[in-house]
Amino acid sequence: MTEIVGKPGNLASLLEYQKGAVVSKEIIRKDKGTVTVFAFDKGQGLSEHTAPFDAFVYVLDGSAQVFIAGRPFAVRANEGIIMPAHKPHALKALKRFKMLLVMVRA
């Protein structure tokens, strides 16, 4: 169980950066969606893929380049972006960054 159940907490502090890696921690898993915190070292990312449902990225720390249907978007701490269902998307850490990923399946 996560440290923030039933009490406020700092999402960015749930994970530490690891050199040359992407680290994740799922904090909610339901049939209708998931909520996951990620920490990316500089240069790390997620390769282009599509999903059958919308996904919301909220940057907690640092910055990233998010690509949706080939179009790049710079997203910084305290900013978010929705990656629409069925559109190819990817992301890359411009520098170390942490994000909250909310995937909605319904």
C-alpha cells in the first residue's frame, strides 16, 4: 500500500531517481484505470506506442518532451498534457523528471 493512502503526501518523494533508468510505482490499480508515479533519468523515455484509452501526464519535477502523433511538446514541472486514445505517443526526459500518469480505461 502506498504512503499517501488516507493522508496528504508529496508524490514526487515516492520515488528516487536511478542513474540510467526509469523507475515506477503504481499507486492505484482499478478495472477502469491506473495511477502511476515515474522517475526518469536524463535521456530516458518511453518509446512510441498507442493505447486504446486516454492517458494524462502531470510533471512533478524536471521537464520532458512528449510526442503525440509525431508532434513534440515541452512539458515542465506543474504542467500536464493529455495523450489521446489511439494516437501514437512517446516521451523523453530532457533532464531528470518525475511524472504522475493517470490512465482512464472507461
